[in-house]
Amino acid sequence: MTSNAALSQSIQFFLELDKLKEVIRKNWIASQQRRENSAEHSWQVAMLAMALQPHANEPVALDRVVRLLLVHDVGEIVAGDVSVFDRGEGPEEKEAERAGAAQVFNLLPQAQAEEMLALWDEFEQGFTAEARFANAIDRLAPALLNLHSDGKGWKEQQVRKSQVLERVMPGVRQGCRAAAGWLEQALEQAEQRGVFPPEG
């Protein structure tokens, strides 16, 4: 393949990634002015990982964590966003997202496409220290936005505190116990402010 052809593929890939800005998530930005999109989520979690890296449970290669976070939602261009509180986080949805990611990555030259899909798989499987920390950050960030937007996204989905503890906390704890401890206290305070509906 000529370098011009490879360059054209990279530009096509870049333009396809622009569609991630159109994938609207269930979370609201902290100011509550609008919902966040998946592109800004990917950027913000990469930045959060840089900030929280000293608190990771295990030593991690930060450059790899950032790469995992930058690729982890690319499949949403094709498959759309699925909230951790939706029913759809099962194998079928994950396979659809993986197929979507592969479709986008395949715009690149083969070696790069394979590398990016391998990063996507590493994030999903969570077998490495970097993947565990990246997953912790990915779980933590939406909770932080909800805590600073008076739980607006949670309220719309009628999320109970027990659901956050069940579906968010284990992933955060697995990669960043310090953040999990902070989050647990913040959830208690949010419950006292009436952010969550009654349990039951």
C-alpha cells in the first residue's frame, strides 16, 4: 500500500470518528445545560485517568490506559450508547458494539485496525492492570457528572442508590479503591439530599 493510500485511510477514519460527537449519552454535563456526547466522554475519561493515575490500585502504563479509553466507545458510532443501568449490557449488545468498533477500525490499514481492536478487546476483558484502571475511570466519570448535576441523569432513569452500588462501585473498586471510597461517601450525601428514589 502506498503512503498516500494509507494517509487517505487515516483521514477517512478521522472523519468517521467525528460521528462520535453525535452519539448522545444519558448523562448530563455538570452545568445541566445539555447531555454529554460520547466523543467528549472519551476525552474527559482520558484526562481523568491522567489525574487519578497516582491512585490506581496497581502500577499502570498511563499511555496504554489513555489509548484504551480513547478507543473504548468507538463502537457506539454504529451501535449507539448503552447505559450501565439499561437492560442492554449483555453479550448481544457487547457483540454489536464490538462489530461496530471493528467496522470503524477497518477504515485504517490492517495492522492499525488490528491493534485498535485488540485495545478494544483488552478494555472489555479487563485482564490487565491498565484495563482494570481504565474501566474504573469509565464507571466513575458518569457518577461524578451525576453527583454534580443533582443526579439529573439518574433521576430520568429512576436509578436507585443500590443500583449504583451494584453496577458502578465494583468496577471502580477493582481499579481505584481510593476513588471508590470517595464515591461511597458522595453517594451517602446524595441520598441525604434526595437524589435517589426510595429503595424497594
